[in-house]
Amino acid sequence: MFELLEPICLVTYCADEPNEELAALGHRTYWDGYFASRAAPLGRVPAQVVHAAFYSFAEGEAARHIPSAWQTVPPEVSRAAWQRGSVTALRRILGEELAGSAGLVRAADLTAKAATGAPTNGRVMYAGMRTLPVPSDPVDRLWHCATMLREHRGDGHVAALLGAQIGGTEAHILSALDCGIHPAESFGRVHHLPKARLAEVMAGLRERGLVDDEGRFTDAGRETKRGIEAVTDELAAPPYAALSADELTELQTTLEPITATLVAAGSR
């Protein structure tokens, strides 16, 4: 389900339309718009709360955008623009025929049933999304509910990382190594951090036996990463309990052409 739904969510981060909508509001950078929009369902909370909920950003990164981005544009306005741009991009990529198909309508309905059917306990970002109205338009509803499921999975991933005692920056290092990036410190999500901070993170991973002296995975490191992903998958399952076996199969079938089109376009 992650592989089927993730390309729908990725239009928000890969396509031009969401950024154009946010820039038109006055957001100066991509990250201003990102933090302002994604954190909006939490309400006007302090940067420390956003940092805790997002988890994987380095210390101080949320504070560079929250609350200043909300002082520029109200959070609900940023969120609406983010969603509007994402849905516009989704329509463009899918094309009129697929975007207006009965299969997409059914996929949106079943995705909504799953996305609104799970407990919110311990799921901060997911709970925030659950407070937002589910759109009536099918394409909008599909994006919204796929994004809701992405936040549900993300909350579970944070729990898995916490259980494995892996911090946010460490998680990026493990992800980089899993993708074959070496040195892991060159990964785009962390390369801008102070060298002393990156050295501290790598030293901690070496001390725990997760990376070797060359900064590459040890067997223990690979097993830790595998375990985190397995727990993440397990914790992502509850929403789909709202669907019958036949409905889950139908959702997979109706999503396949949508996902294939998005993957072919790189969700952009």
C-alpha cells in the first residue's frame, strides 16, 4: 500500500504547482512553505512541538520557519494553497480521462475509508490531519486521504526509530547508507549540517557498532535498519483493517493505473 500511495503524495514535494501556490502567498523559500503547510493541522504550536512531531529534522531547523512562516501567512491559508497546488498537479499528471474515471472515484472512496478508520492514539500528525474535512471532489479526496495515511505511517516510523534509539539525523544517515550513498554525510538532507555535528553523529553510530570505521553499514547496522522498517510496516497496518479483504484487493487494483502514471512521470 505504501508503494501504491506514496507517488500520489510525492506530487506535493516534486511538482511545481504546490511551490508556485505557496510562493504566490509570499513564502520566500521552499522550506517556509513546507513547514507552514505541513504543520498547519497541529495549530499554532511552538517550533519545539513541530520539531518533536516531524522528528527527523536537525535541531533548530523547525525554528527557522516556525512561527515566522505563520506570521507571514496564516497556517490555514498556507495549507489550503499546498493542497490546491498538489491536486492541480495530480490532475495534470493523470490527465482528464484517468482523473475523471470511475476507478479513481472508487480508489478515493476506499482510501478515505481506510484513512478515517484507524485509532489516533499516539499519532500526532495523523490526529492533526483527522481534524481536517475530507474533500468531496474525488481527486482532492484521494490526495488528502493518501497524505493522511502517509502521516499515519510517519507517526509509526517515529515510534520505530524511538524504540531503536535512533535520532532524526541518525535516521537520515542510515537511510543514506541503505541507498548506497557514501559517505553518508554527503546525503542532501544532512550535508548542510555543521561538520562537528555530523562527526558526532557518525561517532555515535560507530560506538554502537552500526557503522564501521569507513562509515559503512555493519551487519548490526543493516539489521537495525531492517528492524525499523519492519516495525514501521507493522504499525502502518491498522487503517486497512477498516477494509474487507475484497475492498483491499479492489483498492489495490484501482490504484495500480493511477500509481503507474505517476511513477512514469516521477510525480512531477
